[in-house]
Amino acid sequence: MSLLPWQDADWTRFADQFARLPHALLFTGAAGIGKDVFARHVAQALLCEHPRADQRPCGQCEACHWFAQDAHPDFRLLRPDHDEPAADGKPAARKLEVIKIEAVRHTIDFAYLSSHRGGRRVVLIDPAESMNLNAANALLKVLEEPPADVVFLLVSDALQKLLPTLRSRCRIFPLTAPSQAQALAWLDAHGEADAAVELAHAGGAPFALDDPAWRPLRRKLLSALAQPGMTAILDAAGALDTAKLPLAAPVGWMQRWLHDLLGLRLAGLIRYYPDERAALAALAPRLNVARLPAFEQSLLHASRFGHHTLNVRMQLEQLLLAYQGLFAAA
């Protein structure tokens, strides 16, 4: 995959460091801005046998062809386990998205092997914060005494979730978010029918758009938030639970709704849900601001278990009932 249109300046910064690269790079920035695209391009450039003058991969050599086919013998991609689709058409069971120590150990074994092509070996870990504690500590040990000619590329949406000792072993390389015009142009070119609205829902991050299959569920939840009655709350919680949605998704939608509700109340500003202005405007004057901090803490606590295999329906019902209390008389 080529670099994204808003990553040219970042590549120039990277190319300036190419001759003195560290053994570990940590690419950071907001979720959904294309950090994985940039990191994969870096990995291909490190393995390319005939890089261009600006250090970009040539795309023509044997190494580039192997990389494009996910078959390069000197490259390893380490990602969390993901859900497998159910064979009978039912929703897949929820599953923790974690990189475990066994996967890191296999990757470390690879790092100490000889290169197949006589050049570098590259390990890409995305997202790095999905490593559990044991996995992160295992990686830390190899970063403290890295093998020769091995480059570790880490990608992170949440730098603060990484071990400080792990961060200290990497050169941090922040990546640039696209402007609204760049993101909209990219989404339009890739066939997103409602690009402006969906981009707003994603906070301006073009790779963080909700899956189209999730959007009816989002609308159901927003409808319950707009008119927080008991029937709507139970209906929304049941629908999201039946769809096997991870708790992270509805919690994120609620956090954004709350951001807009408070923004409209205090400054007349809406960031995430411009298409819900009328509903937000009807609720904003009724918001009991004194009760807001406790509810925000509840959402923050729930977000820490966003991909946990807990009872999502129960958690959502509790959150939505607490949300309903924000509009009760003081």
C-alpha cells in the first residue's frame, strides 16, 4: 500500500533519519489516521533491495513483491487475536484482543535467526498496547539487547498504556493527522457515501469510521440517548448485546455524545454529531452539570474493559440508567 496523501511530510522526516535508524521505532498518533499504513511502508522500505532516492520502496524488486503478497521471509507482523466468524451465521463470540507472550516468544525466536536475504529483519507490532504485561516484558528484554540488523516497529494509539521502560527503548515518531479536506477527499475517492457525517462521528479520523453493519446499532443507541426512557434503554442495550458488539463501541459513542452535549451547553459547539443537533439542543438545557463528573468516571471505567468478555447488556443498562439521571431535577 502506498503512503496516504497526508503522510508525505512525515516520510520526509523519516527519510532524513534513514542512515541512523535505531533498533526500535514507535509510531504514535490518534487512532484511525493511518499509522499502520505508514509503518508497513517503512517495513517494506527497510526490506527493499533497490530503494528510491527518497528511501521509498521501489515496488519492483523481489523483496517488494514478496512483501506485497505477505510472504517476505524476513518480516513478521504481530497483531492481536481476532474473532472468528461463526459457521452458522450467528454473531461471533466476544473475544479479548490481546497479544500474548507465546506470540512474542515466537517473534523473538525469529529475530535471532539469520536473514534469508542477507539484509535486515523487520518486526511490526500493531497495536503495541494490546500486548499483555508478560508479553510486553518479554519484548522489553530483547529490546534491551537487540539482535543485529533487526528493526522493531511499534504502532500505538495510546502511548500512555505502554510500559515506560518499553517507551524508553524506542525512538518515538509522532505521525500527522489529516486535515478535514484531506480526509474527506480520501473517503470520497474510496466510495464512502456519507463521508462528512461519518468522518464527524469518527472525530476526523478516516480509518476510525464505524463498520457499516454497526451504524444501525449506533442510531438505535443515539435514539435512546436523545429520549432516555426506560423502554428505549432496554431495547438499545438488548440490541447491542445480541449483535455481540464489544462494550468499547457503545461506550465510545456515549462519550462523544456527552462531549457534544456539554459543548453545546457551554459553548454552542458540536464536534461528533452535527446531524443530531436538534436532539442535543433539546437535551442541553435539561442537563444536570453537577452530576456529570460521576457519570464521566463511570464511562471511563467501562472503557477500560471495552474488549472484555463481560456482560455487555448489564453494563449498558447500568450506564444508560445513570445517563437518564443526568436529566432528573437536582
